[in-house]
Amino acid sequence: MIEGRRKHLKKDTTSIQRVDFGAGSQGASQTVSDIARRSLKRTKHAAALGNLAQSMKAEHILELGTSLGLTTAYLATGAHAVTTCEGDPAIAKLAREQWNTLGLTNIAISEGPFAETIPVLIEEWRAKNHPGFDLIFIDGHHIGSALIAYVKELKPWLRPRGVLVCDDIHWSSDMEQAWGQLIEDAHWTQAVDFYEWGMLTANPDLTKEIRSIRL
């Protein structure tokens, strides 16, 4: 059913006014189909993330970069709750429409630039004694220094056996350098380069290892 939404979005010629805070911003007015073709993850990669969440029995998931909400939908299948952040209000509205169509009620979306929304969310998590996240997926603001900053800020909110996934680590030399810096952090016991995205975990049951795997 999620793939049915993907096909629908790729044919949708509705024009919307964009507000994009990330690298590679197109800005101005675009059709939904243009956005879908440019930003939707390939099915096998979105499904792989969903399968990862399910295999981990992830209860709480955090996503930075909602886009049209289909990868969010894969992550939400089987999870207790997904928190996702999107900078563009128009895109957030479209994402909500997809979740409503799919009958997903376990997704909460926060709108606005990450630099503004993440501190607010952290305060809310502290106030509510949030248990932390089993899976954190960072897919937005593709600038190396921003990626490093988000990982540092969110690292304390990753459960001990949780997984942090960084999307598009080979999107630019800047992102590759950031990934190289992240995997040198002794905090992580495992780092896996899937090319499309990189995965980090501090699982104490694992020994230090850096690997590359192609899906």
C-alpha cells in the first residue's frame, strides 16, 4: 500500500510553494511529482530501513527529514511511536495526508528548521522522562558540519543498543568527510557503510568494527 502512495505522488502535478532549509534547496514553486522524483528514497532502501526497525523491535524512532512521509511510513510499521521533523510546512502537510491515507496514527511531526525544533523537543523529552530512541534516522540538511552537530546533540537520546542511521553519507565530499570523522568516535562500537546510508551503534555487546556493505 505504501508503494501505491509512491506511484500516486509521482503522478501528482499539484503545484506547492516550497520552503527548504537543507542543502540542495530548490525553493519556489514545485509540483508534487517533481518533489517525489527528487526526494523519495528508492523502494529497496526505504524498505530496508523499515525491516531494520522491525528486526530491532524498535519502539521509539526519531527521524530528521520527513519529506513526503513514505520512509516515515515504513519506519512506523510495527513501531510504538515515530517522531519526525520537517522544515517545510507544505511538505509536512503532504506527509500527513499520506499517513492518513495509510491509516497510520503513531507518527508525530514537528515543523521548522532542525536548529529550532530539536532543542524544543529535547526539553519536552526531559520533562516527560522520554525513554530514548531505538532508531534515529538523519535524512536532512546535507552539510557535513550539520550532520556532526545533530549526531552529537542526539547521541545521548539513543538507547544503549540503539542504532543511528545517517543518510546520503556519499552525497558530497563534505558529507564523506563528516562520516569519516563520525566513525573515528570511540563511542561507537560498530560503523557500517551501506553507501546509501551509514549506520552507527554503541551496542556494548559488539566489538569495535568498521565495515562496508552494498545493498
